[in-house]
Amino acid sequence: MSKELEVGPTASLSPGTVLGAGRYAVGNANDELFAVTRRCRHLYADLADGTIDVDGCLTCPWHGAKYEVQTGRMVRGPQGIFAKIPGLGFAFKTLTRVLPLGRGRVTERDDTLYVE
């Protein structure tokens, strides 16, 4: 049996919002609710502090890596000084093809969101 975590009121997850709920970063990417494990594959930044970009990807708050919320795969590696390290972005993107971020299922009951 899965353990269900309360995220909060449905109204608290408007488009572009990301919240933390237990081990998940729960968000709303272009009106699509998602839940992915909340630690970035790069240096374990809290993805619940991330943002949703115009493509609907979750962006890491520390170094700008981007994750596709539907699959948990990294679609852009770390940016800034880390983008200048040859092969680093490719290595992390490859890692997330094999080991993507974990995903949870977001449900709504009585105007409250839950993730399991």
C-alpha cells in the first residue's frame, strides 16, 4: 500500500508553481500536475525550490539543469561554470535516461492535492 502525502489546497498549485511534499517536488507545468523526486541529480539541490520554464520543464534552482516533468529525465545539464566542463551535461543527461527522477502520482480530493 502506498503512503499518500498531502500537498495542500488545489488553489495553491497554480500554473508555474512548485511545492515540496515529503520526498517530492510537486508542481503545475502548463496546467499539468506532476510530482518528481525533489533532489537534482547534479549536486542534490532541492527541486521544490525550482521553477517551471516556458517549455514546461522543471529548472534546478542552483545550476539551471532542466528536467522533463513527464519522464524525470534531464534535458539540459548544469549551467554556469558547470556548463564549461566538457561532457558534464552529457554525462548527467545520460544518467537520467537510465535513472530518471522518481515520479509520483498527484490526485485531488475535496479541493486538496495529494501525492503517492
